[in-house]
Amino acid sequence: MQCSQCMVLALTLTLATVLAKPAENDRVRKDPKLSGQEHFAGDGHEHNADYDHDAFLGEEDAKTFDSLTPEESMDRLGKIVDRIDKNKDGFVVLDELKKHIEHQQHMSNVAHSTSVWKIRDYNRDGHVTLQEYIYMAYGVITSKGEDELVQLEENERMDFRKMIRRDKKRWNYADQDRNGHLNIDEFTSFLHPEESPHMRSIVIEETLEDIDRDGDGLVSLEEYIGDMFKPESPNEPEPAWVAQEREQFGLYRDRNKDGKMDQAEIGEWILPTEYDHAEAEAKHLMYEADTNKDDKLTKKEILDSYDLFVGSQATDFGEALTRHDEF
């Protein structure tokens, strides 16, 4: 690949990532990126291959890659390619690769939800009630009811009340059959609302609650920047990326140019409908590995691009390969 082509691709993907980047706030649900790592590190031009590994393999599986030799990982990569090639024509096309990436991310969320589920469902009756969740999440603080919160310091009391109130509201959104408890699919929506379309409005509501300091139901430029950057001293200069975010707010966040983000604009910021992370990653992998530029990948092309897909790591796909999961 020519250097100029690399730079164009990097800039394109970086721009798309920047446009979709939400605030770095623990209680704000981030857009469903494919890895906890940034795709382009530093100034945005240094490619991070670990992002591709997380996206292609699933973040949890990618963590175990060092346990296998390159030969073992190459063999398992070939088996993964066979599974991606759904119509068995010997090629992996963009849509097949995108669906595989989507499936890996969904399975990562399900695996996380299942691990939490086993802890929360302490009476082992096959579902989790709100009472079980609150008790297991907050411990003795709420085991006898929320009145126990009065025993805490005021700032702690307010924090816990806010968190419990938020959990209850999100729980009600996730409880689609309105039976008062959550099955594993509903519980996954509760823990990973960014993945479920019916949870979109509660994600936006939570984000607004976190950032809207003046309570006007909108996010101003000051609130937007203030959620990302909190100077340690009054005279601390703003870093360069803050100026970039100010520009992003005016150009892309505030679409109707009224100086603030409304709920629709907040939704496009944190859960963009115009940017598909799985599709962008699939296009990136296809672009890098498709050596003859015929818009499809052979198994050889993928194995030849071993470093791109799995690097020097390998993962224990034994369980995954025997699950026969469909995607």
C-alpha cells in the first residue's frame, strides 16, 4: 500500500471516530465502539492494531491470545474464516465480515451479562428481579430498603439515590414484557443499552442528566466541554484537543446551529445512526487485506494478513468453535 493511501485511510477513519466520540464520563453510555482502545493513537495517525484484534476476535477472547503459538493461532484463524464464509464460496465479502464483527461484539456483551447474571440471580430461579439487582449491586446499603441511605453522609446519600433511581428507570425500559423481572436478553439490554434500539431514549436521557448542569434540557458548549475537561487550576491552559472539540461542537454536534444540543443531537453524538462501527472496521480490514482489490477476501489473503487480524496473539476458540453460534 502506498503511504499516501495509508494516510487517506487513516484520516478518513480518524474523522469518523472523532465525529462519533462521546464524553469521557463513567455514567455516560458511550457509543458502541468495538474495543476499549483507540483505533488511532497519539495524534490520530498511529494505527493501533490491537483495536482490530478486539474487533475481529471479540475483546475478551483477544485477551487470551498470548497463550497460543503462532502456528496454533494461524490454524484457528483459518477455522474462523471458514465460519465467516457462510455461503461456502471460498470468499469472505464485506457483508459477511461485518456480520462476523457484529456477532463477536454481541457475544462479548452476552458473555459479560451472563457472568453478572450468575451473581445477581442469587436464588437461582432463572430470572433477576430489581430487588435482587439492587441488593447485589449496592449491598447492605439497600438490603432493608432505601431508608438506610439516611445513615450516610449527604453527598454519598445523594449519589446512591441518583444511581438507584437511574437503575430503576433503565430497568423498566429493559423489562419489555413488563413482568417485573428480567430474562438474560433483557438483562443484556439493561447492562449494554447501547446495543438495543429500544433503549436509545434512556441512553440519551442519562447522558443529558449527567451533562445538563443548568437543567434546561439542552447541552451547551460550556457543558459539553466541561464534561470532558476539568482544569486542575484556574490558570491551567486548555490542551489542543479541547479546541478541536469546540470546533467539532459547532460543525457537527450542534446541527441546527442554535448553540446547544437537543435530545436528537445528543443521540447522534453518542449513538450515531450515520456511522456504523462494525461496517467501518470491516471496510478497514477489507482494504488492508484485499491485495488484488477485487472486493473480497480469500482465506489465503486473510492468513497472509495474519498480523492484521490476530497479530502475534492467538485465542482459545475451542469453546467458540463448538458452540455453533449463528450470526
